[in-house]
Amino acid sequence: QVQLQDSGGGLVQAGGSLRLSCAASGRIISINAMGWYRQAPGKQRELVAKITFEGRTTYTDSVKGRFTISRDNAESTAYLQMNSLKPEDTAVYYCNADISAYDTDEYDYWGQGTQVTVSS
């Protein structure tokens, strides 16, 4: 069974930084992609950033130049470095991963979510 553990959220002032971590565990064959979605109250869940197995990255326009996603294959972990945070970044951030694993037909996994709150 594959599990994702996301962490690193917290309360910061505008202009501050946080680093989110997402660690995958289980009988993993390969991690094809990892990333984060976020959802604020009353808003749709949106993709924030994604990184593929080959290192190709995707960012939503509102975070380009401020957020950086990276991946450590040896640790089966992805990171989201968030700099110059704005109040509009406030949301629950969910790790998401496309993972091939042994003895399962499942491939789409979610972390439990971590709260990011940015005050003005």
C-alpha cells in the first residue's frame, strides 16, 4: 500500500517563506509525477505545481517566480519551496502523486493536506 505524508504548513506573514514536503512510502515501482494542489474556502481546488519523473515542472501562473518544486528520488520525496508568500496563497495544500506500485491497480494518491496561512 502506498501512502503520502505531506507536511510543512504553518502561519507566516506576507513576504515570508515555507517549505512543504511530501514523502511517499510503500511498495513503489516508480513515481511518475508529484505535485501540490490547494483549496481555499469557497474556491475550487487548483493545481499549484507539478514535477514529472524526468524533472519537467509546471506551475500555475500566480506562483511563478515565487514557488519552486523539486524532487529527491532516493527519498521518494518532493518539496515545494514557497517564497514571497501572499495572503491569497492561504489554503489547504494537498500533495498528489501518480505512482506505480506492486500488487495494486491504484495509481493516484493524495496526502492528508497541510494548512498554509499567510497574514497581512
